[in-house]
Amino acid sequence: MPLLTIAASGIVWHPMLMRIRIPELLAERGLSPYELSKRSGGRISMSTAYRLQRNEGRAHTFDSNLLEALCDVLGVEPGELLERDRKRGRGK
């Protein structure tokens, strides 16, 4: 099974194999989820920003628009934003 699928609606992540490094990137920049949402100009909702922080960046799915907004606001490339979720192995 591939780690991700590119679909017409965006990128679909297979459960718990990848995570978005939101907690680390926000901490490095001294930002809160609220500030992340505000700096996105409405592209990242507050509920999404807080959910990503609370879930340690784990998301079952998210679309390419969210990925682009996160990269823009945090000043990173997608490869810096994503990492393999080492807390969960394959098949667990």
C-alpha cells in the first residue's frame, strides 16, 4: 500500500503512516495554532490548526490546499513539513 494517494480532491494519507510536524514547527517559531490560523488569511481554520496541534500532527486526510497554506505560513517546503510517524508502525 502506498503512503499517500494523489486524488482529484487533494492528497489522501493512509492512516497514521505520516504526520505533519505542526507541534515542532509552531514551537520553533513561537506560534500558537491561533496565530497560525490568523497568518493564513483564512486558509487554515482555527479548528484545523488546533486539531493538528492536539493530535501531534496526525491526520487521516488533508487536501493540497491545506498543505500549501501550511508551507506558506511556516516558510517551509513539503518535505520539511511531513515525516513518517515512527510511533505507529505498519500494520498496527
